[in-house]
Amino acid sequence: MASPQPAAQPRLTLFDLPLDVITLSGTLDRLGEWMFRTPRTPHTVVTLNPEFIVQSRTHPEFVRAIQEADLVTADGVGIVWAARQLHGREVPRAPGYDIVKGLMERHGGDLRVFFLGAKPGVAEQAARNAVRDYGIQVAGIHHGYFDLPEDRRVAELVGASQAHLVLTGMGAGRQETFNQYWRQVLGAPVIIGCGGVIDVFAGTADLAPTWTRKLGVEFIWRVGLDRKRWNRAPRLARFVRLVQAEKRRAGGR
């Protein structure tokens, strides 16, 4: 007899954004149930990191996309730290790469995946590698370099593919707002904004070393080695200041 699933814990709120208290294993269980449920119902997933919080402060549509998501997981150690500082809670991490890899490992040939994102040619390589490594079915492929007037065309292309899982890698904010606005047209049971995960699967970006991922400091490793990411360091510093200021405000109530 299967052991009962632990009861879902109430969502936390960080700067008006929701955060689900859920483990990686629990995330994979929930998404697996959504993907193969009948009838098909679209769900959006956000993997929250400090950059999202900083960017959302000046982008109301980004805030709405996160607030309306069906699942919001803690992607990085910064979110775990913020939850500890502001709520006194330990929140487990469920990073985007681990979610995507875990779903492919669990469901293999039963899983139809649409790769939407990255530069032209990158999603194709990611799909080939995923077929080789996990035996998944490729529902479709499209690069992430298209403008807003093309959104409907791309969303309809995805919707016609009958994918179980849609990976959108178009950059923070853009991918989440696209997923939420077009969710009914996309139609897939699980639609997840996954940033550079497609590049990692393609081999055009490196996955951070295991030790940095276990400690939750892969962001520091990436920023230190990739000049393209150096402009992100100030956002991380701003995030720390935001959390500290919020903690002071809460302590003064």
C-alpha cells in the first residue's frame, strides 16, 4: 500500500510574490500528475530566484504572471535565505534544471516535450541530446528570438503539438509573462520558464559544478566566470538590501 503524500503546506509570500514550500521530489510528483491527467489542463510553473524579485519591482505584468502561476518553487539559495529571514521558515529548493531533468528521467518515452527558447539551432541540439539521454519524445522546437507580434503564431504552434511539457527559455520576465498570457493557447499541462536550461541541455552553457549546486551558490560561480553575467551582480546586492529593509520594517511593527 502506497504511503500517503504529505499535506500541502501553505504558500509563503515574498515581496507580494507567492512561494510554494515544496521539495524537488514533491514538485516532480505534482507535475507528473498534472502532465498525464485527463482532461488536459494547462499549468504554469515559475522557479523563483532573486533576479525575478528585483525585476518584478518595476514590471507589474511580471508580478501578475508569478502571482497567477500554479506552482512557484525556490530556484536558488537566495530565496531560501529570504524565506528564513522574513518568515523563519526553511524552504527546500527545486531548481529549474533539476525539475526538467527529473521529469525526463522519470517519464522518458511517455513524455512529449516542446523546446521553446534559446538562439536558433540551440533548442534543436538540446532536443537531440534529451532524446539520446532520456528517450523523450520531441513535440516541437522553436527558438526564443521572436517579437511580441509573433507570440500568437508561436503559441498556436505549441498548442498544436500536444506536448505534455513546454520549456520556455526566453529570459526572466519575458518567458513568464508569455507563459501566463498564452497558457490556454499553449494548452500543455505543464509550462515552465526555464531560463538557460535549454542551453545547458544543448551543451552551449555549462552546468555549475556539483559542489556549488549542493551549497546553493552556483549563481556566484556563474557570475564570476561569465562576463555576460557581471551585470547581474548588482541585482543580487539589491535583493539583499530589499530583504534586510523588509526585515527591519517587520521588526518595527
